[in-house]
Amino acid sequence: MKKIVCFGPGPQFKGGIANYNTSLAKAFDKQENTKVDIVSWTQQYPAIIPRDFIDRKSKADQLEGTHIGLHYITNYNNPFSWLSTVKLIKKLGADLVIFQWAIAIQGIPLGFIASRLKKAGVKVVFDLHFVIQKEGSALDNRLTAYGIRKAWAYVVHARQTADELKVLFPKQDFIVGTKFDNVPLKSKAVLKLYHPVYDMFKPDPDFDVEAEKAKLGLNKHVFLFFGFIRKYKGLHQAIEAFAKLASRRDDVSLLIVGESFWQTLDQTKWSTRLKKQLFGTAKKLFLKKQDDEGDYRPLDLIESYGIQDKVVVVNEFVPNEDVHRYFQVSDNLILFYLTATPSGVESIGYNFQMPMLATSVGHFPDTVKEGFNGYLAYNNIDSMVEVMEKAIKKPVLRENIRKTSAEMSWDNYAKSISELI
């Protein structure tokens, strides 16, 4: 029997990486003669980070009907828990441990754990959501290199990520491919796959779209921004572009659904104020970019541009059960990012056969095919307005989006990783 551990945030946490890790574990659980365990953080980040990472709204048990073991054990702030994590994984008898790598700050604990598992003969794979950090800092490359260097193999979702891996480790020989018969002893395999399409979010066939649009006060053509509000996702420029579009048309709406990333704690509490002060100081001391996003308030632009009547904002974390509502009432997904790696929001969009309107950055030119499953904009406002107009006048066929994502299943993804064992 194969024994696989999926290390990453468990289903009690918010965000795409928690959903991703859970979905991957469920795909492995479907395989014959396979025992799967999720080994999760209890705290993912330094205690001074002023944010609530727990999903306190979703009600459904994502692991119901599976045989997956769930272990919340690893505390970023407690090195003794890192040792306990190593002991647990060894006790589970894991043949393969797949670490979710999504932020450089986790480099020290993950590097510690991976190093000791490698010494114990466990095959360690890092599933890389990035290599070069989106918000880049002076420490990022060092933390990333330390965190992922002990991997036996890597999984990437875009060629760009594989190229960044070569930059980070210039002396290491990497073999990049979609399948491997054998890998030379001194080389490391880089399995080039894709970001699977989430099967945990599905359209409700009985959902009354027109009634929901009326309830929300939406116009005929709806553009959706979905997910955590972070600066690199470019909501500020999406709002500016929409304002120009709305000045020409009365039949459009912008639907913004997501939680402001750094506004999840009670801002009046002394503990929150202290954390913000400490975190801001730490970033100024250690990070190359001193903008800590605490002052990033793109929603203020709605009033500045006078478009309140055409913008609907749901500025909160959305439970998993409600995600379908916002995708089903929308016509196009807005991805006007400043920088991009394969996106969980993009993956959700595929599941709802949602056309993508994206900037031509990162991997988007590889996944968004002009006029087929969406449209690409240059990273300037006029170009964004143009693609929004184009999406209305020349809508892409939803069937094309289905074709794009047909092979991007979790089952195929997990099978490809299993073949590494």
C-alpha cells in the first residue's frame, strides 16, 4: 500500500492553498491501495502577522466520505512542533510527502522538516506555487532556497516556475517533463503539470440567476473580481478601467467579492494595533519593498470615480457553499494582475466555464487564448477597457472554456505525481 502525506494547511484554514491541499489529498484517496494523511499547520506564519487565517464561515465537512487522516500539529512559532511533525510523518510510514510551497516566509520550518525527512529516506516533493515571490524581498530567495533545497522532485504549474527554479539553483541539473522513466542520479525531476480545476466548487443547476442578479442590483453584463484583495491582483486598475467603461455604457456592473487581506482582525483592539506596528517594523527592516499593503484601499476608488451605482461589493470572506452564487451571476472573470503565477481563482473560473479577462503577465499568455477562452490586455488601463468592451461585443463560447479545462482534473494530476514513487 502506498502511503502519502499531503503537507499544507488543512481545511480549517481560509484560502486557495488550503483548498488545494485538501483537493489533492482527496484525489490521492480515490486511488487504489493508497493511504492518505493531511499533516497541517496549526499556525502558518509568525505570530506578529495581523491577520485571521481561520475559515469561520464554511460549514460543510470537506473530508466527509473519505478515509483521509487529518493532523493539525505544525506551529510556525514553536520549533519543537517541527520535530513532532517529523516524528509523526515517520510514524505514518510515508513513502512520499508533498509539501505545498506558496510563501517564502515558511522556508525555515519547511526546510527543517524536509531535511530530516530526507535523511530518514522519505521521498520529499515540493508542489511549487511560486519560486520568485510576487512581492519580492531581500530575504525571499534565501528563504526559498533553504526551504525547498532538499526536495527529491518538484511539481510546477507553469514553465515560468521551472525557469525560476533554474535561476535559484544555477548549479543544479533539472530535468523538466510531464513523465519520467528515470532521472540521472545527480539531477532532479521537475514535473510540469497545471493548476487543476477545483471540483469542490460547482454550479447549482437549480440556481435562479436572474433572481440573484436582481437581488444584488446587477446590470446585464457582469464583470467579477473574486478572492482576497491584494495589491498584486490589481483591483485598483480593474476599478479604474471599469469606471471608463461605465462612463460609456449603462448596462454593466462590476461585482467585487473578497476579503481585504489585511483587514480581518478588529482594528480597535490593542493586540491588533501592536501586531500591525511590529509587523510593519519587521518589513521595513528586512524587506526590499516597504509597502506592507496596510494602506492598500482600492475600494475607496469606487466613490472617487462616482460609480457606486454600478459596483456591488461583498467585502468579506465567502464560505465555500456560497462561491457558486457569484460566479453564476457573472459573465467574465477579471484577472488584471500586476504579476501572476497559476491562480486558484482562475481555476475556479474554469469550473464555471467563465471567460477570463487577464493582463499579459506571468503565465496568463499560456492559459488565456485570445478570443477562445478569454482576452488578454496589456498592463495599461485603455487596453483593459478595450478587452472588457470586446468581451461584451464578441463573447467567447463557454464550450471553449470547458475544452480548455477538460484534462485539468485532480485525478489526472494526482496520478502523475503517484507515478514518481
